[in-house]
Amino acid sequence: MQALGREAQGRLKIGRPVATIDIGSNSVRLVVYEGMTRAPTPIYNEKVLCGLGRHVATTGRLDDDAVERALRALARFRVLCGTMGVSDIFVMATAAARDASNGPAFLEAAARTCGQDIELLSGAREAQLSALGVVSGFYGPDGIVGDMGGGSLELVDVKGTRVGQGITMPLGGLALQDLSGGSPKKAQRIIRSALERAPEYLENLHGRTFYAVGGTWRALARLHQAAKDYPLHVMHGYVINPEDGLDFLHLVEEVDTKTLKDIESVSEARRPLLAYGAMLLEEIIRLGEPKEIAISAYGVREGVLYEKLDGAAREQDPLVSAAGDLNLLRSRSPGHGEELWDWTNRFMESLGLPETENERRLRHAACLLADIGWRAHPDYRGEQSLNLIAYGAFAGLDHAGRAYLALSIFFRHEGLNPDKVSSRIKALAGTRLMERARLLAALMRVAYPVSVGMEGVLPRTPLTVHDGEVILQLPGEMGALANERLTGRMKALGKLLNLRAGIEIEG
């Protein structure tokens, strides 16, 4: 059989995979990434809930059983990294290991077990890396990053690529459970007392975004999505309105978690911590008055990788970088994506339609993703492309942007009728991005019958607006392309813009 012995083409040829191992207070997690890039894609992700931080706040020691579970997890992770041919493994330990009296002995055993040096993060260092993770994962972040682990909470200000000085407090889920003795009222007093000692962070949060990092807050967001019957089950970039969030968080604190919708999606080991995460986030909302809470799947691990990139790589747009990677892996002719971007740039300039910087980068990404569904059956290319994009592992992208990208490629394949797609994903995009998606799709529906997705054609066939008319120019030798299909798509584009449309054949 020909397939035997072939080199795998499903991954980018960017060197060997890299991995991070995060020895946290609640879990020990391995994430293996495709390579060291601006938009690293995980190829394997596994966590073990060891509970290293349980009882550290009151006993001062790591529990022996938790240590044993963590060492077993590290031994397994070492074998997995060898199997996947990982080149570099970055191992870090956080609050439990730094606060426990037997932390040094554990770290020595852990280093022997995983065969790697372990960086013991200070609270300030952990805050910095969490913030760098948010810088890596969001477009133009502006607000306060809050990383809630099992043992501690880190707060740090971030604006663009600038990261402020962080602070750490013993407000992790396991620490609160331990210090309060399971009493909600006592936990709330502990939270308020600690946050009162960090007024500058909460004052600086007013009217800005709170970036919630950590497994407990992600679990709460997942339950919030279920309660709202939210259509896009992606955690990263999910935004919660503070007013709505307060009602939901209060519900989590008051009811038996077994009654919450989709509680099965949360591991049993994490469920007792949900109330503490809800209390802490509720207090941050009340004191800080943020404009929104944005859930981040990016944190310390991604911050470590981002920190190791060179300056030029850091400056890349993570969304465009990820879209370019997918274009390279899945398009018929990858160079066509950038040509499509240039071709639509020329059209947009001639049309004089204003775009924000974010809208331009979204259009760029959409052009790179335009052909990723070509291997699917023609009847399902629109649907498969929509799902692949809407649920793709993209950074630097909010949910409205995801909807725009998915809709652009859906309409490219299925036609411009907005009734063909769910009203819920249209609502995610909003009216402006929805109409921009239809316009870009209309442009793509002209481009592809001309270029058939191949490089070198679009630069010779400009589409521009002159004197109230949309004109597609074809070289004389390509005049036969002007059939009923192409003419019909030009008319559809003109109708969308309320302009006349025509094809000019040179010579």
C-alpha cells in the first residue's frame, strides 16, 4: 500500500514539538505544542488533578498522597514526550510547591522523575507569565489579568504588550477551602480582607476588561454558557456581562452544584471549588466594576512560550499567523490566500468602505481560510468550513470575530442568502460584521471562478469600483471565463452594493 512509510503531512514542518508541564496547586498538566510559533497549536493536552495544594494553607505541607499522584503523572508525561519526539520541555511549579515546607524535597524528586529542571515561580513571576499568556492570546488586551489557581490568585495590569507589576494572594480554590474550613461566610471574609489590601488593581479595573485565567473560572464559564444555551462552546474569548455574571455567580454559591445545567462537564474533583471561584469573581466584579469578564484559555504555559519568541515573532498577529498555518496545511494553492487578500484590499480601497484595523485583520484571516474546506463533499463545504473555523484553535479572536470568519467562508460556498445560516451565529457576529461577511463572500464568489484557487491569476484580474460600477477586468486570453456563472456572481455582488456590475475584457 502506498500510504505505508509516507511522512506525515498533517503538521507544519517547523521543527520538533515543544512542551510545557505546569505543576500547579490543583492539577499537573502537560501540553505539547506543534512547535515554537506565534500561534502554537496544542497537539496533546493532559491533566491530572493531584490536589498538591490541599491543606498546605493549614498544615504547611504537601500531602503525601498528592505528591505520589504528581510524581506518577510526571513519569507518564516523560514517556509521552519521548513518544512524541518533543525537543524542549519547560517545567514550572507554582504556589503549592513554593509555600510548602516539603516543597524543595518534592521539587527535587519531581526533577528526577521528569528528567528536567523545574522553575519554581514566585508570585510576581507567575503573575507576569499569566499576563504574557493573555498578551499572546488576545488582540490588544486592556485590563487586569486574574489567574486563580488552587493555591493563589495573581493580579496584574496589562495594556497591549505592556505588563505591569503583579501581586499574589492566597486566594486559590484549595487555599480558600482549607482556610475557611468549608464555611462560605468565612471564605467571603477572607476574600474581602485580601482584596482590600490590593486597592490599586481593582481601582484600575474600572471600565476595563477582567481577563479570567484558571480552570475553576473556565468551568464556571462553561456552566454559564450552558445556562444561557450559548451557541458557541469555545472558552477562549467568551465574554460575560458583569451584571448577568453577578446573578449567575450568586446562583452557583447558593444552590447544590448537582442542579446546575451541564455540571457533568466539570470534573468531580473541581466541583467543590466552584463556589469559591464564584465568590472571588463576584467580589472582584463588585469592587472593580469591569466593563466585561473575558475568559482566557491562555495563561502561564502560553506566557512561557511567548516569552521565548524573538521580537519579530512576538509582533506577529496570532490570528493571521494561525490562519496562515491552516492555509498552508489545507488549501489547494496556499499562495492564493495572500493574493486574495491583496485583491480584496484593492477592491475595498476603490469602494471607499471604511474598515477598522480589527476588521482588516479579520478579512486577512478570512482570505487565508477561504479554501480550507475544498476536500469536503461540495454539498457540505460550507457547513464543514463553518464548524472548522468557529471551533478552531485560534488566538487573538473574540467570538464575534469567530462568527464573522465562519460566516464569510460559509456564504462563499453556500451563497449569500442570510437565511441559510442559524440566526444565533448571525447574532454573535452582529449586524455590521454579518454584512461584512456577506460582502467578502460575494467577492470570493467572483474570485474563485476566475482563479480556481490557483496562484498567479488574481493579480492579473483586478476587481474595482469606478463611477458607480463594479468592474472585473480580464486579460484577452482569459475572456472565455466570462460565462453565465461569473456574470451571475458579478450581478449578485452589484446587487449587494446597490451598484451596476460588469466585466471588461482587454484587447
